Amino acid sequence: MSNIFLNTRLILATPRGFCAGVERAVDIVNKAIDVFGSPVYVKHEVVHNKYVIEDLERRGVHFIEDIKEVPENSILIYSAHGVSIQIKDEAEKRNLKIFDATCPLVTKVHIEVHKYSKTDTDVVLIGHKGHPEIEGTMGQYRSPNAKIHLVETLDDIDKLKIINKEIAYVTQTTLSIDDTKNIIMRLLKKYPHIQSPAKSDICYATQNRQDAVKSILKHCDYLLVIGSINSSNSRRLVELALKNNINSKLIDNKKDINLQELKDKRNIGITAGASAPQILLDGVINYLIQNGAVLDDIKQDVIIEDITFSMPKELRDL
């Protein structure tokens, strides 16, 4: 125990941590290891969490970026972020046994983009360049007569020069709701005829975790977010706090906590990104309690998440 005593309340945002898509993806990889043994190959990190990845690597999972690294007749799993049509085509040529752990909500966006591609509709994709979900989504578009445009900011919207009368937009599933709303408004103003998704592409878990943080920020003078640096949805939670003038820090686990930074805080909010497992959350809470913090039970408008996604039938039945 440290010699620093925390005279602070811990306010837990609810919901927090694993979402249904992440849980499904991790279950698929674990089931594949259980059934087929090591090695199992996964295209990209199955989810963006350091603890989860290191745990799976210990079990014999190999995370790769180039499927040429995968020997023929091996097991290959697509990560929760999804992959392009080109990657799928390449994998099928290599005589691999493939299981798809793409989040069903990402697949929904893929289907939308593929549909627009077939009708030569220009697509505006709102998202972060370089994120694997974006690479997979852009890779669903194959129209030779139209184009998919990636935008991240309001300035990107202003620079768009789309002459196609058929135009639609989709979004990455893990964006900031507030930032995306502003981009969509600018897009609708510039292209009033643009087609919108029937339902928001931002996933329920991303929205729920952002709403939960908003609901506790008025009680907090600091927010700890448990998640890895490459987790898009976790970083959005930190940004949300900072935009509301609440200091915030992204941590992988309790080892990243600096008690010196927290000693003058009286109300610390705690949440976890959608790819952060419960064991990390428990570790952080217990560590803070051991150093003087107490759990608070402020009333929140709690959203109950009862969504589940089933494992692929071909793996579930094994």
C-alpha cells in the first residue's frame, strides 16, 4: 500500500467495459484454440486491448497483418474490425479454414457500402484514417464509376467536390457521437439530397458508454478510462471528459495509476472502453480502495445492455 491516502469517492459509469461484439470476437478465438489447438492466426489484433491480446498470445494465437504469413491449411480468424473484400478473396485462395469475428454492427456498415457500390453511388465515410475498421469498410467499395470518400473533420467536408447525384454517407462505429453529429450536419447542408443510414452506424455500446460518462461528469473532478491507446472508443471517452473541462487519463491497468496525481481529487469517475475486460476494471477499483477511496452509489439513468451476438454456426457446433 502507498503512503498516499486518497480521500475520494469513486463514481462508476454504467454501462462500461466489454460489449457484445468484443465478447463474441474473443469467444471465437478462444473456441478456435480449444478445438483446433495452436497455432491459430488472426488478421489484426482481434480487439484493441493489450491484456486481451497478450493473454491470447500465451494460448498460441498469432496476430498478423499480412495473410501471406499464414501457412496453407491453417486456421485464420478475421478481427472484430472486419476486413476488405480483397483480403477475403486472398484468404480463400490459400486453402485456409476461416472464421469471421467481425462485429455484426460493422458488418451492417459493410453491407451498406457494398450496396451503394453496386448502384454507383458515391459514399462519404466518416471515420479515422488508418483505423482497421475504416480499411475494411473502404475495402467493400468496388464501383469503377463512383467513389468512396473518407472524411474526419469539418474541413474535410468543405473540401469535398462530389458531382454524382447519387450520394450517401456511413460512419465508423466507434466515433464521438457529438463530433459526428456536427460533421453530419455540415454534410447535409452541403448535400441536402444525401442518403442517410436507416439507423445510426455508431454502435449501441459506443453511444451507451459515452452517455454514461456524460451522466457522471457533473459529479466528477477527474475521470479514469480503462482501455488501450489503440482503442478508438476508449480514446473518445477521454476526449469527452476533456471537452467538458474534466481532466482525464487513459490507463491499461492499475500499474498506470499515479496516486500523486489523484491525491487532491475528491470525486473520481471510472469507466472502461468496450474492449477492456472486467478483470482490469476490478483491479483498478480494488487498488484505489486499498489506498483510501470509497465507492459511491449516486443514482444514474442506467442503460441495461442485453444484446448478445452468437458465434458462427460452423464453430459453435464443434
